[in-house]
Amino acid sequence: MSLLQEKLTQVLPQQIAEISSFVKENGDKVVSQVNISQVYGGMRGVKGLVCDTSEVPPDKGLIIRGIELKDLTDKLPEEIYWLLLTSELPNAAELKDLQNELTARQEVPQYVWDVIDSMPADSHPMAMFNTAILVMQRESVFAKRYDEGMKKSEYWVATLEDSLNIIAKLPAIGAYVYRKRFNKGPRIAPKANVDWSENYVHMLGMDDTNGDFSKLMRLYLTLHSDHEGGNVSAYSAATINSALSDLYYSLVGGLNGLAGPLHGLANQECLKWIIEVMEKFNGVPTKEDLEKFAWDTLNSGKVIPGYGHAVLRVVDPRFVAFREFGLKFMPKDPVFQMVDLVFNVVPDVLRNVQKIKDPWPNVDAGSGALLYHYGLKEFSYYTVLFSISRALGIASQSVIARAYGLPITRPKSLPTKEYMKLVKG
């Protein structure tokens, strides 16, 4: 038994008992009311999900297991994964044991490489990445043990096994998708005795002589790991997993949502806009020119990518972390300078637009520029990076949900005419 499974065996029973008692005593308490605009507006703001791994208060941003993001930016993604599952950061021995577990599970079956090689040369990187995960479903420990008749109390253990097996393999799969899709050369074997992020950078084949790109990748994979349970990728995966579809099925379902322009695709859209503005002005514009351009953009009915958030009403702390990284490692990079200038100009413009509730940048406003600086300029690949990170959160939420014994998700839907009747009373 790994130290992670041993830890969860210790902490989960108490959590499950507390939840059972809480629901028994308060099951009839009302925690949310739904209005028609919410019903037809994507259920935004409706309290109806359970997510103990993280939360996103509008006035603070991401908090993972009670710890604000600003206090986690120096942690490895492996540490965040442990934190998401256990509600505690690992000690040195626990971290090393987890890293050893991931190393022991990192070998990808040959048939996965064969499937990637057989896909059309112009396939989207996300299609290649998700197909590779899905084709591995035959490896699912949960599916095998379910067919053997395992007890419901053991569902989380089998899901944890799937979680570890998948997460261990994602860097190699993601790296090969990059090299195959963009003609970067043959697959690169993993390196020994390095952390999860550094191994990923190594297998990508990127120049990382001074180790700075590995530092960025650690930060990137940490910042995108989890964002409560209501975002498209997490919610979709949780809904699929609630049917006891194993993690291979449910993770791919969630990541398919991450490929959408309104979710994970946003960072490449933001970077495209930054570069287009620089091309228009033949470099970084003046503050006055950018302010005028921002007003022209808004007055033409367009939006400024990367500004505003469905939940937040403050600067996204993930953007803050990326900006601080940029100021430290690439202050003279013109693309980053452009990102920083937009941050200093656009919020003041947006505050004067009455209908805009959140004028502040979200994580996507700056992340692409940092990747661009280190030579990762294939925009369509950026969502794969996001997916490798978000898999940490989706996998953790799935383990916890199976441990809690959460039932299948089945909200009630009504035809429009029935809502009209309800409104009329």
C-alpha cells in the first residue's frame, strides 16, 4: 500500500462520518434558491454541488483545501495532488513516495503510441491527447474490479489506482502529442530522478538549459490543477463519473469540455489578441494608444480577451502569480511587457462600462505569453497543457466522490412552458 493510500485510509473515515451526520441532521435545510435567469443562464451561482478539494470565493480566488493560492505557488504539482486528496501537504517522505509511485507507473503501453501514430497528421492536439487516454480504458483497475464485484466501500481505492496510473502517464503522452503533431522529432524517453514537471519539459524536447522553463511548468501545472466543481471540465467529468464510468471515460469527457473556446481554449485567444495589437502598433503601444484601442474594441461590440470571470470579482490570483513570474524572469520580453501594459490600462477602461461586473484579468490573460517566451508557440497545443494540470483536480475529485459515496447526478429539467406556468403561480 502506498503512503498516499495509507494516508487516505486514515483521513477518509472521519470525513465520511462527519458528512453522514451533517446530512442526517440538516437534510431538509434550504441552501439555494433558483430564479429563471439562472435556469436559462447556465445555472450560474446556483449552490447545488459538493467540492471539498477547492473553492473560488469571488473576493479571493482559488483556495485549495483551505489554503489560498498565494501560499501554494512554490509547491510542486505532486504536492498539490496530495493536498487535494488528503487536505494536507505531504512531508518529505510522503512526497518522495508519491514521486516513486508515479515513476513506477509512467510506462505507456505501446498500443497508445500506435494509435497516436495512426491519426491524421493534421489532427487537433486535444483530439490526439484525449484519444490516447480513452484508448487506455482497457487498463482501468476500477472497471476490472467492478466486474469482479468489489464492495462499494472499495470504489475509491480502485479509482485512486486509476488516478495514479493516468497522472503518471500524462506527461509522456502530452509530450509525444506535441512532438508528433508539430514534427519535432521522435519520442523522448523519460528522465530518471526528476520531478513530474521537469520530466514533462524534458520529454517535450524544449531548451531548458537554465531550468527556468521547468520552473514555469511547475507553476503552470499547479495553478491550473483545480478550480472548484462547477466549471465545465470538472462538472462534466464528475457527472460522468457519478454513473460509475471509470476515470478514463470521465476524465476524457471533462477534458473534451476543456477544449471549448469559453473554457480552456481562452489562453490562446488572449495571446492571439496580444500579438495582433503589437502587430497593429509595430510593437508595444503607448499607454494612450492602448487605451484608445481598448475603447474602439469595446465600441465595435467586441470583448477584450482575458478580462472578466464568471465567478471572480478581483484580480485572479493565478494571473498575479504568472505576472510575478514574468516580472522576475522575462521583464524585457516585449510580449510580456504588452501583457503587463494591458493589465495597467484595460481594467480602468472596463470600470467605465456599466454592464461589466468584473474588469480584472483572469488566468488566461497572461499564461500564454510566458509559454511563448520559452518557445512554445504552437497555440493549439496550449489546451493540452491545461488538461495535464486539470487532470490532477478531476482525478482527486473523483476519488473523493467515490469515497463519499455520492450518488448519480440527476437534476430535474422542465420544458419552457412549465417554467412559464411556475412563474404565473
